[in-house]
Amino acid sequence: SRLTRETNPLGAFDYTYVGGTRRLAGMAAPNGLAAAFSYLPNAQDRRLAGIAHTGPGGVAVSAFGYGYDADGSITRWTQSQPFHTVPEVRGFSQRGQELIIDIISVPVTLFAGFIAV
């Protein structure tokens, strides 16, 4: 059976799933934070496509997206946050045993008139 609710000293955490599978569709925390998980189609082995986090009232907090190569290795990772003007995108590749990380875009964060990269 699948865990649908877990209660601990922090409160009750609720879990939902994709149809009759064990793939997590969502999680809701007692403080109003939630996560929603999306998956690629069957032709792409139903790998994790993204995770979206929301705060109380459904306000967007952050989102993560994933891209894969034919072997199932993550080749692209995207992070978005509402206070960034563009998402952070990183590419991953391998040369022999060496992992190469390419920063494709870097977010610019705006805080009360200051710009931070």
C-alpha cells in the first residue's frame, strides 16, 4: 500500500500519487507548503520532468525542470523562482569519467533596487 498521510510532531503531511502507480504526484505540508511532481510520457520512461513548489494560498515558490539523454542521465536542470528574472539553467555532459557542468543562464535577482547575480 502507499503512504497517503504521515503525522509527526510537525503535523500531518498528505501524499497523492499518479493513478494506481507509486509515482508521487503531490505532497502537502501542514504549514501550507506543497510540491507537485510531473513526469515525462511512457516513451521517455516516465522520468521526472519537474517539481513545482507552492506556498500558502498556492503562491509559486520555486520550480525545477529536468532534461535527459537517451541513457536516462540528466543533461539539463532548470531552476525558477518568482524573484528571478530568468531561470537558472545548467547543462550536464560527460567526457570520459569527468562530469562537465555548463551554466547556460544565470538568474538576476532584484532586491529593492539592488541587482545580484
